[in-house]
Amino acid sequence: MNGPSAQDRMEIYELYARYSWALDTGDTDRYVSLFTTDAEATEETREGGLEVRQGHDEIRKLVLKFHDRRDFPGHQHQMSQLVFDPDPQGRADHWVVRCYAWATINRPPAAPHLHWCGHVRDVVAKVDGDWKIKSKAIMGWAGAVLSRFQRHGPSVPDQ
């Protein structure tokens, strides 16, 4: 099997579960602890730009952008279909993880609804026996990820 061992794979899946739980339950300290101290997080903005944060203090500011919002409770983030690729720098105990990502909003009695969907490209690293996020890129489902379709010309909305 290419990729991390079965044990490491399960621990990385657990890392992603803890990430979503910390994000969606307002556990700022736990969220930050899931990143390496020198981690970098890149988020695509609504305007199409990139916001880059580096280190625990900056990643704390990033998550507080959500945790401090009065309308954030009720969000549920999901990540699925994790694909593991070798670290491009060849570092031991590092893997690139690509996956689908989406967020719903659930505020009963209203029906839950899809709020956002896209993809994530992370590098995870084993630090002192624990898997942590070394870099995180949160991107919409557009742009480079769909570049193979450019030969078709502009997209046509579903009928």
C-alpha cells in the first residue's frame, strides 16, 4: 500500500475529526494545538484572494475570525475522501492530504443547508509521536483544481 501505514492513516483521520470538532464547537485552543508551531494556513477569500497565516498566533487569529462571529454556531464542517500523496520535499513522516470539504449550517427548526463546498490540500507531519497540520490550504471548487477541464471552454450551467 502506498501512503502512510494503517496506524498512521487512522491517526490522520482522527486529526481531521478533531479539527472539525474544535472548529465547530468553538474550542480555539484545541484547534490551534492541531497545527505545528510553524504551520502555515492559506484560505481563499470571497474576493478570490489568498489570506496566509503562519504560526500559532496567526492561526489563532484565523480561527477567531469564525469563533468570534455571533452567526457561526450551527456550522458543521466535513472532510471526506482523503487522498495521501508523498511529501514533495521527501521528508519522513510528512504526507500531502487532499480531500473534499464542505460546511453546512444547522439552526433548527430550519432545515440544514449547504453553506460552502471546496477542497483542502494539507501537509501533515508527525511531531513527537502526534500527527499535526504543517500547512493547510482551503480552496473553493474552482480554479487550478479544475484546470484539466479548460479545454472545454467556459462552463455551461446545468439545465
